[in-house]
Amino acid sequence: GDAKPFPMAASALSPPEVPMELHAHNRDKLVRALRDNLAASSRPIRGFVLLQGGEEQTRYCTDHAELFRQESYFAYLFGVREPGFFGAIDVASGKSFLFVPRLPADYAVWLGEIKPPSFFKERYMVDLVIYVDELVAVLHDHSDEPGKPLLFLLYGLNTDSNNFSKPAAIEEMNKFDTDLSTLHPILTECRVIKSKMELDLIQYANDVSSEAHIEVMRRIRSGMKEYQLESIFLHHVYMYGGCRHCSYTCICATGENSAVLHYGHAAAPNDRILEEGDMALFDMGAEYHFYGSDITCSFPVNGKFTKDQIVIYNAVLAAHNAVLQSMRPGVCWIDMHKLAEKTILESLKNEGIVIGDIDKMMERRFGAVFMPHGLGHFLGIDTHDPGGYAQGLERPKEPGLKALRTIRELKESMVITVEPGCYFIDALLVPAMKDEVTAKFLNKKEMEKYKKFGGVRIESDVLVTADGCKNLTNCPRETWEIEAVMAGAPWPLDHARIKSQNGSSNA
Amino acid sequence: GDAKPFPMAASALSPPEVPMELHAHNRDKLVRALRDNLAASSRPIRGFVLLQGGEEQTRYCTDHAELFRQESYFAYLFGVREPGFFGAIDVASGKSFLFVPRLPADYAVWLGEIKPPSFFKERYMVDLVIYVDELVAVLHDHSDEPGKPLLFLLYGLNTDSNNFSKPAAIEEMNKFDTDLSTLHPILTECRVIKSKMELDLIQYANDVSSEAHIEVMRRIRSGMKEYQLESIFLHHVYMYGGCRHCSYTCICATGENSAVLHYGHAAAPNDRILEEGDMALFDMGAEYHFYGSDITCSFPVNGKFTKDQIVIYNAVLAAHNAVLQSMRPGVCWIDMHKLAEKTILESLKNEGIVIGDIDKMMERRFGAVFMPHGLGHFLGIDTHDPGGYAQGLERPKEPGLKALRTIRELKESMVITVEPGCYFIDALLVPAMKDEVTAKFLNKKEMEKYKKFGGVRIESDVLVTADGCKNLTNCPRETWEIEAVMAGAPWPLDHARIKSQNGSSNA
Ligand SMILES: [Mn+2]
Ligand SMILES: [Mn+2]
């Protein structure tokens, strides 16, 4: 007989062709925005946008080459996968230039065919491709201005890292006038609002990653090591989805580790052995042609929620769903964060885990004890896509809110993660127990039950639409959906069958 | 019925415990070598070896954290997997110190438990663990000298990358005397000769990777994409072997790509669709607790060698085997390189592909047309392990030889790759056809047959023993072994059964 538990094909997906028109469109959008900005401040419509692509890095002093991944702003405008390029756009004409490295002859022996500029012109759909060593001359040739041509260089703060982008560096920069301040906010704002073609890629990354999460759910067993589930995820997205990169290092946290928000790095490397009764919190997302996904699923390792696990899980799911029901253009993200916090606190209060007046808890920012991170962040070519504090917005200082990666009003075609969580973190609970005010909110006896619980996070990638939002992530979210899928049911569930099994009309 | 083609368990292996004594032994070895060196030059036995471990890197201006991998010299001496450490060794007493970063309180929320120094003292088996900010004071306290303590810092050339190692950088370096020249050659030489415990790890990395190569051979089919085989390899070594890192980016070259020596990087990303009749050249190796492997298998995608494929494959295999039969302490690596070249040329001559006097070809360095790379390199914590040009050896200038990563005499307990190859590379063949002398060596009619052939490489990791060598790699190498394994036979082959099938006593 056929002993395979899941008779479906390994994947319903296959990697789509990448439309380079996407990047041509991104360039057009930038040029229009830049012209508008110059016009609004009565500056002449002239100059070139100049960006430097990333370089391949070697590890420490060795010749070990790290797998190259293009710098994100450069990827946005040019879609180039090779290292060592420069790119320029003529603001007045909209013409685009790529400058490619002149490779030594033995590149052909060691690294592959040396492709002519015409190859890159066709692949990347730009107007002109020349060598990097011709950059200064070509930009001068293409300038109609008397005097030095103006270069708009990319320099500005990344508000997640607190690092500044590195402006393009060329010899003979003295042959140009340079503007370091205009480009960064305008280009960043272009990235905040996604085009249809960008959304298709983010949707694909979500489809692949959702499917891989389900594969992980089906194959998880106690006795496995956390990294084995990471390996299953990575294999699924690469083998079937063509995704060589993930958006970030996989967080495969089980048991108490699920209370460590960014578990999985080299010092906490997904190496615990899974135990019967553990919750798993798996935050993993693949990237396809630079565009990413960022998805968290939480579920019991043995496929069956306990009563306590349902309590915490459903508190987080209620918050997730409340936010999705409220999201639409004009809504402020701080309010969504507070809505999630409040929904979680209400659930915990209903279960007697916290005690007292919810408004007082909110005033005290008590929700940050259970959800110390922000509700979500923009998502695109970077996992923490830039622009969260555009327009001179200032980061809040209060617990919970200070961790928000954006506090902006939602606009149509933004993509933002919705990732409420509820964690039992000693480093936060112990001080909360000692504080006179917050200690009163905590039911110590109930809290004891959750001491080793870890945490739950549910994270979806959500598109803001004209009149609401659309969830791009497609994972089982209800506890009974998760249990059914982990037991081998196909996803999406067969609604008719499930309804009769659950006696509910949820499906 | 059971339709599974390979009824074996997925893996016969499981990740071993890592003995931290390995690194204690490495430190002892360094201290002894350093003392001998100081004594030999009549310098006092005093001072501290001071190394700086690697730091976690973020991608460009973003907060995207790259998965941290320790700097190799630091890994050698301390085995530390976490970023941000310093390490020191007191040359006189042999005592070892680790300096750990003082982490902010919110590390516990985001990245995990803040472990006390005692935790690292036990894990890494050093004599003292204190915080990085105590480094200057502690080294002063532990110095018996009047005046400034002496620091031996790591500064020297990596002869593969031509980069220099970055010496430890601390504030208040002016409170120490520093020596930048003594440590690097001595520590590098320690790394060249492997201990038993190091060899066990290199053997394990080889076992896991050999097994994964076989899994790839069994699952390869025309119509697949090259990266799908990369994914199968990566999954096997991580899922079953616990290897999160590979020694280098997988080279999954098929068809003409197999003539590109370092295929597989971002600009040539393993994305070709496999065709019926292709040769595959897969160069992939996993790393376990820093120690790596570097293995190449070449085989026909459809599992059955053509006559032409056998010709080239067996020419390379003969070279591989000739070198293994000749390796022993005292043998010069240049001679091994030439032996491989000559063996390949003789095979090609027997088949009428090249014509003329082999000695004249060797004199002309004609073998480098078919094998432009060096025969092999030291292997250890780095894929191209350092020390290949120790003792002031100078790199040769001739074709082929100039690509050698070492030209040293072999010593017992060195580990070196043996990776002869034979490639049909237009960038080399076209000039060779034009050159008056080398053109005469080439049978143009025969060469036509191999125009789109690509290339073959066979790479094993080999330990030099007291009276010969030992191959640590365990992959099918004979064409009939490869065909049997690709058809589903277990590996190692069942000798009795195979013998009767082949009518040979090779097995
Ligand atoms: Mn996220
Ligand atoms: Mn090698």
C-alpha cells in the first residue's frame, strides 16, 4: 500500500519570469517624483541620479567569497544581480545608464563568460551600458549644462539600523557638483508605495513561504532539532520556489526559546531538541528577485493544542484579526499597535491572567510586558523596508511604542507586516512583578503556569488597499485549521468536510 | 507496492559532539612553537598572544544581519561561535583568556539569555573569562614584567586573497608593546599540520558531504535546474549532518558551465536547465564546527557515460589516482601537479586528442590549456587553508603552476585536496590553436567533438600519512561505480554482486 502521508505534489508553484519592466517603472516613478520636488522648490530640472551597486565581499583576510546580494536601493532601480556596477538616470530626459566593470581576461576561465555591454542593455532594459571606467566621460557627454554636471547621490539614515547609506564613490568626483540631501527621502518614499509588479513578486515570495511553512508543520516531530525544520523550509523555498536567499536568518524557536524575539542567530543557532508539549514559533520568509516575505507561524510541536496554548494563541490571533479588520488608508499605525495590545490584554483578562482596568494598563504601557516589539514594519526589498520614519517623524519613547519601525498613517499600496505576539519573558516579567503598579495587574498564580511557555507570534504580510487591506500570506491560522493541516489535511482545507467535522461555519 | 527507489535510511550519520579540547590543544601547540621560536632567537619568553574575533555584519546600510561565521584564526585557537570576543594566551604560563562583550539588558529580550563569563569559561575550556572592557587591566594584572606587557598580534599576508589579516584593535594600545611579525607565520604553520581531533572533524565533514553528493547523483534528472541539486545537497548536510555552513558557494555546473572553474556565484547562479546528455560537475562541501570539506564529483546527468565522456573522465581519474599513489612525506607538490598534468596529456594522446611529444608539451606548459588551475590546496578551517607559501616560498610564474596555492613539500598530517581536471575552455583553446607551437599539439578534428563538452574535475580531500596518504572522501569514482549508484545501488557497493555483474575484480 501507499504509505505516504501527504499524497499531494511537493509544490503547486514554479518560479515566475522576472519582468525587468518592474525596475524601468521604478526609475520612471523616481524621475517623476524628483522632477516634482525640484519644481516645487524652483530648482532646475537637471542632473543625474548616481548609485553605486554592491561589491562582492570576502570573509576576513581570506579569499572565501560570500554569496553576493545586491544593495537594496540599487536593486530597486536597476534589478542588477551582478556585483561591481554603477547606475545613473538623467533627470531631465529620464534616460538610464548602467556602468559595468571591465573584467580581466581570466574571468572567462574562473568565473564565466565575459558578457558584452549589449547583453546587459537587453537584460536590464536601460538606455545605455558602458564600462565603469567611462563613467565620468559619459556623464559629461550627456550633460547639456554649462559647467559641472550635477549628481544626486544617495545619502541618508536608515531608521532601523541607524546607519547611513554610502553615497556612490568615484574618482574625479571633483568634476561634478553633488547633492547629498535631495535623493534619499524621495527614493525611499518611492519604495514605500508598491507597484502591481512589485506586489506580484511579494505575493510569490509569500506563496512559496506559506507553502514551506505548511511543509514544516507537517514534518515536525518531537525529538527533531530546531535546525532540521529550518533546513526543510530552506530546501522547500529553493528547490520548488527558486529562492536562493531568505529575507532574514530563520527563527526556529521551540519551548522557552519562543520568548526570544530574534532567536536563530549564530549565538543561539536553532539547536534545541524538540520536546513533546512544546510550542513552536517559526519566523521564516523567502526572497525572490530581491522582494521578500516575513511570516511567522506558531503551533504545537505534537500537532494538538493544549488548553493553555489555545488561550495564548487565540489572544494573539484575535489581535492579528482585529488589526486586519481595521486597516485601511488613513489609519495610524500607532493606533493599530495599541489595538493589538489591547486585544491581547482583554483576552488575558478574560482568562484571569491579568487583572484590573484595561485603560489603566494601556496608560501604563503594560502591554509591552507581553509584546515588547512593534506590531509590524514595511516589507519589500528589505525585510525592514525603509521609510518608516519619513517626513521627520520622531520615534516614540514609551515601552512598546519605541520599538515601532513605523508610526505612519497607512496609504494604499503599502505592504506592512502584522505580527502581534504574546511572550512570557523573564527579563520583562521579573521587573513587572517588582513594580508596585504593574505587579497588581498580574495574577501571580496564573502566571506560574506560563513560566516556561515561551511565546506566540502570528505574522502576516498585508497590503493596504483602497478601502481596507489584503492578506498576502496564506497559512492556516485558526487552531483547528492548524491541527487539521498538521494531521495531513490538504491546504486550503476542504471546507464542506471540515464544517461537518467542526460543526461550525468558520470555514 | 513500495515504489521508493532507495530503501536506505536518509543518512547513516549524526552530528558528533564537538570536543573543545581540540582548541585547547591548538593553543598548547601554538605556545610551544612560539616559545621555541623566541628561544631560538634568544628573545625572552614573555608576552601575550592577542586575537580579535569576528563581528556580526549588517548588509549595507540596513539592519539585515548576516549569519555570523567566526574568523578562522580565532576559531582555531578558541572555537568560539559568538561574535564580539577577544582572546589571549600568556606565552610564559600558557594560560588562556577570553574577553566577552558586555551585552545590554535588552539583549535578553531580543537575542536570548545573557550568559555569564562562567558559562563561557566552561564551554570553551579557558582559564579566565572576563569582559572586553576589562582587557587592558587584566592583561596588565597578569603581566610579571616591569614596564609595558608585550602583545603578539596577528598580521600577515593571506597568499590566496593577497589580503592581510587585521590585527586586534583595542583602545589604549599605547599601554602595550606590540609585535606584528612573529605570530602570523608560527600560527599559520600550526594550522598546516592537523591534529587527530581536527582530522576527526574534517573526516566527518567529508562523510556528510560524500553522502550528500551521492544523494544528488541519485536524484538528478534532465529537466531539473542546477540549483535544485544545490538545494538537495544543502538540505542533506544540514538536515542530517547538522552543517549550517558550507565551505564555499556550491558549484553546480552542467553542460558547458562545467568549464567555468568557479561557477555558481551570483553572476552565474546555478540556474541552467539540465539537458539529456550533459555532464555535471558538482563541487560542494559542508563545514562542521569550522572544519570543512571540498569535494567534486563529475558524472553524466542521465546516469550513463557516453564513450566520449568516459575518455575525458578516465583521463582525470587516472591523474587523481596517480597522485594518490605517489603522495607521501617529502614529495613536492609541484611534482604532483606535473604528474597529474602529464597523466591527463598521456590519456588524451592515447585517444588522439593531442598529438606529439609529451615532454615537449610539459616543457611548453601545454597541460595548463586543459587544467589551468592548481592540483590542490590545504584544507581545514578555511577551504583554501593558509600556509601554502610559508617560509618565503615564491609563487611560480608559468601557466598552470602560477595557479598553485602551495608548492611545498608534503609533511605528515597535512590535509590537501587532490583535484585534477580537464576542461574545454574557449578562452584558452582559441589562443592555443593560434599559437604556432601549441596548435600542432591539438588534433583539430577530435577537438571539435569536445567543443561543448565543458569539463571534468575529480576532487578528494587527502591526508598525508607517515608512509603515504589516506583519502578522506568517500564517493563513487570509477565510471561503473557511479553508474551503479545512480541506478540505485547502495554505497559502498555490494562487492560480490558487482563483481559478477562487471566480470571484473576492480571492486
Ligand atoms: Mn517581521
Ligand atoms: Mn578545491
